[in-house]
Amino acid sequence: MSNLTNILNHDGELSSEELLRYLHGQSSEEERFTIEKQMADSAFVNEAIEGLQHFKDPEQVKLYVEQLNRQLQKQTDKKILRKNKRRLKDQNWLTVAILVILLLCVTGYLLVHFLRIKH
């Protein structure tokens, strides 16, 4: 998948341009036959054609697609932001504090141990 902006267009599936040309009667006979065959084979393509028929202006479709892409981008940005907030940030001071406390504990233990041995 080299084109990340068109992740759902697999080989053999129709592009949005082909569907719009079909709806406006601008496709060749061969394209029309291929699209009608795919409509018969796939309920998804059939639903896509029916949904696109409700739009009278092709610019409306483009605006709607852009709006959906913006909403999707916002949702994914929110998820990424939440994920980054949950992640533990680099806390060097915490590591240093833990090491100092461990060093103090070990030093205290050794002091008590050697003082006991002397007495």
C-alpha cells in the first residue's frame, strides 16, 4: 500500500471517479458493463451506487468526503494524544531518587551491621 490516502481501494475495486462517471453517464460501454457486473456480485458496490445517486452535484460528494476525512483525522489525533498522555514520560529525577534511596538503605544497613560487629 504505497498510497496511504486511498487505503480502501484494492485492486479490482471501483474508484470514486469511476463510480461518479457511471452515475453521470460519462463512462464507456466496457466500464458500464464492468461496474454493473460488480454491482451484481457485490452488495457493497450496489449500496455505494445507490448512496451516490442521492447526491445531485459531484462537488457535494467531494465536500462530504473532505468533511469525513477531517473528522477521521480529528478522531485519530485525539486517540494519539490520549495514548501519549497515558505513556510514562522520561522521569530521570525519579530514577535518581530511587537510586539515592537504595544507596542510603544499603549504607544504613552496612553501618548498622559493622557497628554491631564492633560491639
